[in-house]
Amino acid sequence: MMKRVTVFVLVLFLLISQISTVAAQGPVVRAILFYSPTCPYCHTVITEVLPPLFQIYGGQPEVLYIPPTPEEEAVGSPLVGIFGESLEILYVNTYTQLGQELYQAAVEVYSIPPELQAVPMLIVADTVLIGGTDIPTQLPGIIEEGIASGGIDWASLPGLTEAIGQLIPAPTALPPTEVSTQEVQESAEPSASLLVTEVSILDRIKLDPAGNVLAILVLIGMVISVAMVSSRLVLPDEIGEKQGVSWLIPVLCVIGIGVAAYLTYVEASGTKAVCGPVGDCNTVQESEYAFLFGIIPVGALGLAGYVAIILAWLLARFGDEPWIQWSKVALLGMSLFGTLFSIYLTFLEPFVIGATCAWCVTSAVIITILMWLTVGPASEAISQLRGIEEI
């Protein structure tokens, strides 16, 4: 009899302890953040938006993670969980196999249209927040309402429960990153070294191998072309028969206008780009380098450039002297500038962004061909203009 009483008391004590723990914990809001290690907007959300929320609702959060496979070490852990007192967030790395599977599951469950399939994407309850604007502006209010209404559980995604079950405590000595341990503690971001990875150049190229190799080959071709065209200009042609501008110039410009207009639409509207079998256009278009000074879409600059080249071609073709010669020089000047700018952009794709946009590479090839088509007439025009000055 005494033994039964003892067992009953122990069971009752454990039950009361569990109830007390749950009561002390209070309501919890649980959210899922899908991110990419090469996405600057994701970096901003992880390092600037979420840490202040953990300072308010996190208390002393517990950090759990799934160790990356050897193939995934370059891009970080597939899943990292920061579980605080009233706020729990699961960080899902879409550059990993598990992360991509969960992301596709979220796309199907929430019927996210193609034009909105981007990162950072945060799911809390039935609300999907996408981008670096919606998350910081709407998430704090959702957390407040969720806590007031008794908490918000994890979203119902296939495979999520199993993935959470694989989480283990993060190592005490986290690998070194751009965020120091002291800064992490001060910012309530204990998992920064697991989330914000510094990807090497080789690893960036491997993120989109086919597209990035293509970009590197085009980059080499453009650099060689600029060197050869520059050497051609050092010794302009002697005054001889005048060279007309090729009719291929407006044809290529029309193609370039189509490419640039589409990229401008994608960049300005935030829709998903239609990309072929080579490259990762949307990663490029979602990067900070898709805008000049953070405001002007790079595609718009290309659009204006192609239009200006057509206008200069018309003047060189149907204008009067000496505007014909000056227009030929202007054609080369604009195409040379466009090629140099394209060299910069093409360099960013494999070596900085880690992804290549097939549309951007197409535009780079077009402007390089235009440079070759205009160097002959421009060289002859320079000789003509020098002859006029000497007279």
C-alpha cells in the first residue's frame, strides 16, 4: 500500500511540475524563415530584423541545428532553430536539399504563385510574408497578436515535424564568422555563425556551376575584346574611304531592348524571371546589384543605352557632316562603356552573387558585338576629324 502511495505521489509531483513549466512558459509564437546564404535581404532580416524581437520575446533562447553534410558545409546548416520563451523561429536554408524540400512543400501548401516564390520568406500561422519589407513591418504585430491569443503553432508542412525531430543542440564553440560571439550575445542572435556563412569564391561558383562557367567564359571574351579594341584605337586608320555603320547595329539593339525591357520589368515589379536551363536568373535579380544606387534597375540603364545607340546610328547613317563622324565616335563610346559596365556585372555573378542570369549574359554578348561593329567606323571617323582639324 505504501509503495502505491509513493508512486502516486511521484506521478502527481511530475504532473504538477510539467503543468507549472507550461504555465510559466506561457504562449509561444512559432515561425519558419526560408533564406538563402547569398541573399542580402535575408542577411538583413537575420542580422537586423529578428535579433531585436528575440531580445523582447526570446529570453535565453536555446539554439538547435541539423549539422550540414560535407557537400553542404560551404552554405551552412539545413535547419537552425532558435527557441526562446515566447518566440521560436526555424531558419530553413534553401540552398540545401532538406531546405529546398521544405520550401517546395510550403509553395504547394500555400499555393504561392511563381512570381512570389522568393526569399526571404517567413511563414507564421497561415500568413506568408515575403521580402525585406513585409517581414519587418508585419511580423512584430503578428507576434503580439499571437501571444495575446494564446500562441501560434508551427505551420502544417509535410516533413516539418520529422525535420524538427532531427535538431540537436548547437556546439558551444561556434565556427568563426563575420559576427563575433560577443556581438551575437549582445544582439540576441546566438545562431549567426550557423546562419550567415561566408561562402568562398570556389563555393560560389559551385552554387550554379553551368551558369557561372558560362559567365566566366563570356567575361574572358569581353576583357580580351576590350583590350583588342583599345589597341585598335591607339593607331587610328589613315584617312581613306569612309566606312558606313552596319545595319546589324539596330537589329542587335532591338534584341537588346527586348532583353533590357524584360529585366527592367522583373527588377521593378519583383516578379520571377523566366530562366532557361542554364543559370539562376532570380537569384541575380533579387540581389542588391540588380539596382543602381539602390533605386534604378540596371535593366533600365541598359534599355536607355540601346535606345541611345539606335539614335546615334540613325544620325551616323542619315545625318550631315560633321555629325556623321561624331555619331560614329559616340557609337563606339557608348558600346565601349556598356561593355565595361557589363564586365563589372558579369564579374559579380559567379564571383560575388554565386549565380548567373542568362538574360544578363545575353545582353553582355550583344553589347560586346556592338563594340566590335562600331570600332572600325569610329577609328575611321577619328582620322577624318583629325584631318579636318589639321586643315
